[in-house]
Amino acid sequence: MLDESGAGALYGGNKVRKLERILADARDRGHRDLITLGAIGSHHVIATALYARELGMRTHALLVAQPDTPHVRANAGRIAALCASYTAVPSRAELPVRGPEAWARIVAETGTTPYRIPAGGSSSLGTLGWVDVGQQLRAWCTARGIDCVVVAAGSGGTAAGLAAGLRGSGVEVVGVRVAPRVLINRARLGALAGGALPTIDGSWYCGGYGRYDARVERVVQASRDAGLVTETTYTGKSLGAALERARAGPRVLYVHTLSGVEPGESAPLPTDLEALLR
Ligand SMILES: Cc1ncc(COP(=O)(O)O)c(C=O)c1O
């Protein structure tokens, strides 16, 4: 297992490596305000708000609906506490209207344009953080006879970066799709990875972002019993897929992408955010 849970002191998980370059770019361009997008339980929004604050920047979030779980609800409280402002977007179809409205409001309030970070931090700049990891893993995987690397694919930058970094090494990168095909597909991942395509495993997808089934719940429970914290949106699925592959024979490296560090801050959920928990 490659354990990213302690990747940063303020917050861990796979977003830290993406944000290193993204936030440095925002700061170098003189931005004080950032705008990003995520689900109401988004680890990406939490990580962005925490690390941006360290650098003196403020995060504004567009938030979309996600199925209610205790983990998602706790994250929602953190997002409410950490973001400078947020816009609840009840359905994705409203994004083309709500996004520009939020942008205009921030410009009016701050007198400057915010720096835009795409969902999950999967810009080409953010993805580079995971290209680095792939490159660093090449020799390690060869020395241990690793056949494949398995990771959750939500916005795709982590799997795409690993595929680019491991390109030509003979190691297969498998992105376990947790979002609809319209968001995670060969065209999108290929564009992010400069043409080095990860394999996309859609067999753990449960019909909607954040949805899960009894099989995912069993993985989450078993991993917790064994001392590894996973959740139902990402890591319950990616760990399940990794174990399934390993049982079939290949030597598998599972990339654990969930933060093991949780921020203390949390705020009660206003009704518009509560309505995004479904
Ligand atoms: C815990 C966790 N694992 C995996 C992912 C997927 O990473 P990516 O968005 O790069 O596909 C995310 C973020 O979306 C995440 O929060």
C-alpha cells in the first residue's frame, strides 16, 4: 500500500500533492481569493481551504449534492467552517448559471478575479504532482515485481498522473471509477495524462457519485476492523477493487488516498447545505 493519509500536516490524502503546485501558482499570480467546485462532502474543498488559508488565501466553493453519510456530513460541517463563502448548487444542471453568478459576486465583493481550481484539483498543474509520484514509483515497483497500481478515480488527476509517471514501465495503472462515465472516461484521462491512459475499472461504480452498495460497505467495515479507515465514496471502492485483483494473481499496489488528519473546525450546516445531503 502507498499510504497518503499523512501526506500533509494540516490534512492528508491525495489532494496535497496536487495543491502544492496549484496554490503556488495562485500565490505567484497574486491571488487572494480562490474558487473551486466539489460535492458537499468534498475532501478536495477541505484540503484547498486549509492549505490556502496557510498561504493567506480564501476559498469560495460551489457545492453540489451527495448522498448523506456520517463521513460526508462531517466533511460538510468542515467546509461550512473553512470556506470564505459557498454557493449551494442543488443540481449539476444549474452549474452553468450558478458558477458565473458566484464568480460575479466574488469579483464585486473583493474587487479582484478569483483563481479558478477545477473539481478535485485535476488541472494539468495539479496532475503533475501525481506524475512525480509515478516517476518515483518506477524503480520501487520494478524491484518488487508490482504488476498494477490501483487508485480511486473521481476527477481523474491522480490515476492519470500515475499513468503518465509510470508510462513504459510495464506497470498497469487502474483508476477505479467512482463518478459517471461522462466525467471519467478515456478522453478525459488521456488528456490529463498526456496520452498515457490508465485502465478504467467501472465495476465498483454504484450508479451515482457518492452512492454505495452492500459490497462497498463490507470493504469499509473489514478495512476498519483491520485498522485502515476507508469511506464509501472513494476508498471503500478502490480498496475493494485492489483486493479483488490481488486475489486473481497479480501483485498489486493499492494507493490509499483518504486523509488520516481531520481539521478540528466544523460549523452547523445552514439549510441550503443541509439540502445537498440526500
Ligand atoms: C479520498 C479520495 N480518494 C480519491 C480521490 C480521487 O482522486 P481524483 O479526483 O484525482 O481522481 C479523491 C478526490 O476526488 C478523494 O477525495
